[in-house]
Amino acid sequence: MARQLATATATALLVLLAAALAAAGPEADALRAFRAALRRPPPVLDEWLDWPEPCAGGGHRSPWYGVTCDELTGRVSALGLAHLALGGPMPDLSLLAPLSSLSELDLSSNSFTGVFPDVSVLAKLDLLYLAHNNLSGEIPDGAFAKTPRLRWLSLANNEFTGPIPSSIATTPMLKELSLSNNHFQGRLPDFKQNDLQVVDVSYNNLSGPIPSSIATAPMLNWLSLSNNHFQGHLPNFEQNNLWFVDVSYNNLSGPIPIVLRRFDASWFKVATHASAARRSSLSATRHLPHRHLQRHQCRMQDKNIGGT
């Protein structure tokens, strides 16, 4: 009798679970469609098939791997699938459009290929990390025109080419930008954001003068323009918040602005090309600081290459 009761109870639970999965809401369907679009979904995403809803339990934690929920709305607010060895073409991000509260998307440190994905359907994004993949090609100039809340953007360590999209420079709330280690060409756009704090466009093929707008960004504290082809004089930096500037390995000339002369050599890196000056080459590498991680981590290397 007890065995029959236990069997009946288990059967009932399975029926209820199957019914719940069949009646999954649009957010569950969207995430499962995104999983299905991955070339080889990792085993950790199998639990997306086992739980009926990603945010059914309340609170910000979800039983679905990589998913964070908004405690107030009970909807998906963040998706983090970094370091999962995901490969193949980048899935169509329109699959995530039903996640109407999605504000953070981290697909970094994988092996996705293809062109920059269309993010216009994710209008509430304030963090987008696609760094350390194999994405390539030119990014459309208006790619970020419909993401007005974007504050953290990292596309570093890919194979992007062409000019930096002007829509990045006009995204009104941008705070931290990392485009390093790509193949961007052309001029650095005029940044208009008052809250801009970090700009790293090192190791690209950018050229032309350094725009004066970057030197007057009131909140800027980290600027890395090294290993490009910038020309002309350094603009007059007016901020008091700067604590790191790297303009080494460019074709700059002229005097060093007074504001930068107060920097210690570890925090101001410049290659001087005046014939009577001692030449020094200094470089720095750094990952864009994630607001949930230790900030201001950097790795620097100094070396002299002689001169007259």
C-alpha cells in the first residue's frame, strides 16, 4: 500500500512538472531558444530544461545557471555565460528580446565567431561584455543608437575592423569603454558623456589627432591610447580625476600638458619623439574593470630603449 502511494505521488509530481514545463512563460522559452542556438550547449545549461521558470522562486538568485533575477519585478535582469568555451556563430540576440528587463549580458571569454550582433532589441542594457571572442568585421555606425542606458561596454580582444561606431561616443550614460586589441581604424570619435571614467582603445590602428573632448571629460580617470598611430600634440587635460594615462607607441609630439607633469612615471606613460629628448617606451595592459570585481587592477611593464 505504501509503495503504491509513493508511486502515485511520484507520478503526480512528474505530471505537475511536465505541465509546468509545458506552460513555461516567455522568459523561459526565450532562454531555451537561446540555448538551442548554441553550437554545443555546455552541461551546466541542462538545468535550463529542468526548471519551469528562471525566476519563479523569488529573490535575485535563479536555479538557472548564469541567470540573475530582479527581486522587485521577478524578471530576468542579467545573463552571464562567460568562460564556458562556447563557440560557433554568435546567436541572434533577438532571441532574448522577451527578456524585457535584461540589463546585463556577459558572453565574454568564449570563442564566438561572426559579426557584431544586433543589440537594438535589448534597449535596457547597461552592461555588455563580448570581449575575448573571435568576432570580426565592421560594427555598424548606429549599432548602439537604441541602447541609451549602456554604461559598461567591453569588446576587447576580438578582430573588429573599420571605424569606431559614432553611436558609442553619443551613448549618453557610458562610463567604461574597452575596445583594446582589435583592428579599429580611423579617428577616435568625440566623446560627449559627462560620466565617462575609463577609455581603453590601445592596440588598434587608430590615427589622427587625439580629440580635445576626451581631455575635458569631467569624470575621466583612466585613459589608454597606446600602440596606435595618433599624431599631433596632446590636448590640454583639464580634469583632476585622472590617475592613469598611457599614450605610448604613437606618433605624438610637442610639450606635455601641465596637468600630466604631476604624474609619477608608473601612471603617465609617453614616448617622446623630440630629437633632443631621451626616448622611453612604456606600455600597460589592463582589463576593463567590472563593477562586481576588484577595481584598478593593472599590469605594467617599463623598459628603456635608449636615445640621444
